[in-house]
Amino acid sequence: MNHFFGDRPRLRQAVRCLVAGLLLTGLVLEGLDTGSVPLAAAWVASGGLALAALAVPRHRFTPAALAAVTASCLVTLVNTQLAQRAEVTYGFLETCALLLLIARALWQRPLLPASLVAAGATAATTVIFLRLSAEQWSTVADFVLPATWFGALLMVALGLYLRLLDTLRAREHEAGLQEQRLEYARELHDFVAHHVTAIIAQTKAVRFASAAGNAPEPAELDRMLAGIEQAGSQAMDSMRSMVSVLRDPVRPAATRPAGDLGGLRELAAGFSAAGPAATLTLDPRLADRGLPPGIGTTVLHVVREALTNVRKHAHGATGVTIDVRLHEDGTERRLRVAVTDDGRGRPAPGERRVTTDRDAHGQTVRDGRRPGFGLMGLAERAEALGGRLTAGRVAGGGWTVGADLPLPPASAEARTDEPLRP
């Protein structure tokens, strides 16, 4: 009964009590129509079990439903042996409750126990008319029995329909969770891997210098160690930010506005402090207008991943350029991002360029390496926004990673975006 009434608002409890009282009154009145106290008690008991089975918790439904079906069949069997039978009623409320048991069983229970309950309830509603006298039975059989079978078919269809809806909802929920896991994986890669790569690159530089017998000067060594410390601190901050979001989705960690490109300056400065100088060129027209959240976030991810790949693969790079420009052609507006280095990375023979276009057949290879999960994730982000990601060699040496992303009309952008911070 605790499950039935539960911890609900008083109005809902009052409605449930009223419904339960009306159903119990109906069972008693049906029992009184039998003209016999023992029959009335049996009517109320079997009908009450069927109604109670509809209200029990899900994990207790199967035994409760089977008990109600068994009780109904036993009452019918005993009634057939009596000389005096009911002449007015056969148990209409009990029949309705048994039909509803079919729908709930097929909706909420595994197929095997649901089939047992459905078959038992169908049999119980078929033989329940035997409680009537022979004269009444012949009259009812031609009209009420077909209607009961039709009701059973409707309950089967209803139960299977509700079961299908639950299955579709569960799949949609699981797909949402999977998409969320993939998004967290991308965020973890984009934010943390960037800093960890910086730590590895600077540590290797110290080791190689020491192994070659050219120990760095104290000031130079201190600068390298400070860079490693800074990258480690940034990696920890990124991890704490993500953990805070996972722990408390109601109060997520403080982040920049979704369309803010101010983080590009921080990325360029952080990269320059530990490696080749990074030069940022930001279109001045982007300073006084907002960007859609998806576009701004994707730009930051593209630049971060490209800088991470420079550390990993751009051997001998002396400089990196980051170019973010707005291109307007009539009503069409596109944002183009390019990160270019002058390193000595070599693509595999025959694989000069890769795009995310549908007709692309090759994969980008630099120093014999295929693209990692970062570039593939960025390609998916760009495609989802209607853009494309490119990566390939630059004439004269070097490597470039670029993104071409469409922007919505200025009116739509103004309604949904926040202004950029200078």
C-alpha cells in the first residue's frame, strides 16, 4: 500500500483513495447481486485481488497477477459446482481488471512472464461467464464473449505499444548518454592533451640537451622548468573544470562565453612561452560582433589541436601563424581559420591533402603518422556545422590545418549570441 499511496501530494492521494473506494463499492454491489453471501465474498475477494495486482510495484506484479488469475479461475470452477448460480452479474469489474493485467504485463514485464500472465488472464476472462446460470450463459456467449476477446486483443496491442514506446525512449536516452560520453572524450582530449603534450615536448628538450653534453644555462633551464610547471598547472585546471561539470551539472564550472575568441590569445601566448613563436592574426571585424556558440568553440578546438600537433610532429619549426578571418560575399558569411607552421613534417607519398568532403579517399599522414582522434573529432564538429576541415602540406615546406565554417545571417546571430570580449 505504501507504493500505491506513496509520498505524493495530498490531492493525488485523495483522488486515489476516492477511486479505490468506488471500485471496492462496485465489487461489493456486484457481490450482493449474486443473492448469496458466500458468492458475494468470493466475488469481492477475486475481484479485489485483480484490482490490487494493478496497483502493486513493478517487481511484484508478476506473482500478484498470477495469483489474481488463479483466484479468478478457482472462484469460477467452484461456482460451476454450485446448484445456485448468479443470475445477474458474472463479475464485470473483475473482467475489466483482468484485461488491464494483460496490458500491464506486456508493457512492463519480460516476455516470458508477460506471456504467462496474458494467457492466464485471457483464459480467466473467457471462462468467467460460466459463473452465470445455464440460461444466462447461452445469452451472454453470443454477444459479451466476442466483445471480451476483442478487448483482450486491444489490451495486447496497448501493452505492446507502450512497451515499444519505452524501448524507443530507452534507446534515445542511451544514444544521448553515448553522445555525452563522446563529447566528454573530445573535451578531455582537446583541453588536457594540449597541456600534456607541452609537458612532454619541454621535458624531451631538457633531456636531449643534457644527453648531448650541452647542459642548459641555469636561466634557460629555469625557463624550461617554469614552462613545464605552467603546462602541468593548466592541465590540472582543465581536469578540475571537467570534473566539476561532471559532479554538479546544475552549477557547471565557470567558462568563457560560448562565442568568445579571447582564448586564442591565451593559446598563442602559452604556446610561444614553451616553443616556437606563435603569431595570432584576428580579423578586427570579429571584435564587435558575436559568434554562435558552436562556431566559437570549434575555432578554439581547431587552433588548440593544431598547436598540439605542431609540438608533436613539426620537427624544426621556428614559427606558427594563426589566422582567423571573416569572409563576406553578399549575404554569405564564412569564418576561415588556418594554423600554419614551417616544420619539416613529411606526408606519405601520394597523400598530399585530406579534407572532410564526402569524395575524399585518402587520410592525412605526417611523418608516417595517421591522424589521431583529435582531428577526426574536429572534422565531425566542422561537418555538423556545415563546414569542412582541411589539413595538408604548404608549398615551400610546413603544414597547415584549416577550417571553413559558415556563419548564420547577422540578424539571427544577434538574437542568440553574446558579444566578444576584447
